[in-house]
Amino acid sequence: MTATLTATRTPSASTRTFTRPSLARLTGVELRKMADTRAGLWLMVITALVSVAVVVIQLFAAHPADQTFKNLFQSTMFPTAILLPVLGILSVTSEWSQRTALTTFALTPQRQRIAGAKVLAAVVLGVLAVLPGLVFAAIGNAIAGGMDSAAGSWSFSAMLLGYAVLFSVINVLFGIGFGMLFMNSAVAIVLYFVVPTVWSLLTGLISGLKSTSEWLDLSVTSTPLFDDAALSGGEWAKLAASVGLWVLLPTVLGLTRLLRREVS
């Protein structure tokens, strides 16, 4: 009696097929990484608390006629614009300071895809960052209307909301660009606060630089985004020029450095 044995062969490592993660999945991972760290989580909490504090201050200090949904919402955008770019910086620099770059780029060797996912995650974060401001402003406006009949106007346009989203996205991408360029948390955060401030002071003190600030000072060119009027062609051109200097240029230089830096 003979028995026939059939051996089942498992595919060898060389014959297995691997599918690389989609850009959408990488973007989701980068978004989760922004909130997974203690620094990122607390930064989001502090940003929300500061926005609430700004609304509360407006309720007690502002004139009732100025206590409107639009004004309360716009006031919440300033702490968001200042603090959330730091989260964008940390999302890039933490790969090197916490030595996770080796794992990240081993799982996805195409570094440009990781960089693209970080940029897309920053855009999503910038859009989502507007939502808490809307909620806080709505609550504050309802309270203001109950306290004084002269307050509580709900007048608000879709154009202002779009401008607020654009303002938020630009600032978060500002942080991403600085993070890619310097790849060091302390250096990037300090320079993010210092360099634009020094530039604004110089353009304000030196009369010869005043015309330059109208084109290359992001704090000046983004101001029309808070006006209840459509931007003119000249205002869009000035905003594009300042975004090119403070957002696009650091991102391009940082991406070049990211693609060439040795991972260790």
C-alpha cells in the first residue's frame, strides 16, 4: 500500500506581492500622528482653551454692537493661526528628534509621498481647525444676544468662511515649510516666531521697506481676508507673493533637504 503525499508550498518572500499604502491612508496616518504625541495633544487643547478665553473676553470687554457672530469667530482665528503652525512644525521635526524617520521611510521608502501626506494632513488640519471657532463663536453670540439686545447679530457670509479656511490652511502650511527646512523642533519653532516678527518690525520702522511689506509681509497681505469684501486682483497677487516667500519657498527647500538627508 502506497500513500501519496502532497506537499503544500507557501509562497516565498520573493513571490509575495506587496501593495503600497495609498496617499489617503498616509494622510490619515499623519493626521493621527499629530494628535498621538503628548505635545500635539496638549497644543490642540491649549489652542481650544485660548479660543474660548478670547470669546469670553469679548463678551465682557467688547461693546455690545461688536459682539456679533462674525467678530467672535474672527477673534478665535488668531490663536489658531499662531499655535497650530507649531503642530505642523512638530509633525515634521518629530520624525528626526524622536528617531521615527527610520521606521517611517522604511515602511514607505518614497519620501516624497510622506512629504505629500504631511502637506495634505496640514491642509485637512487647517480646514478642521475652523470648526471649533464656529462652535465657540456661536455659543458666545447666543449668550451675548441674551445679555443685550444690541448684540448677537448672526450676519455671516460664505465668503468670510472660505477666507477663514484659507487663512488657517496657509498658516499651518507655514509651519510645515519651516519644519521641513530646519528639521529641528527648537530651531524651527523659535525661527517661526522670531523671523516674521523681526521682518514686520523692520518694515514698520524703515520707510524704504514699507512698499516691500505690502507684498512680502504675510501678516499684512492676509489682513484683507478678514474684510467683508471680495479681494481685488492686486490683493490676491500680494497674498500670493507673500505665500510664495514664507510658505512655498521653505517647503521646496525643505523637501529638497528631506529627499537628500541620510536617515539614521
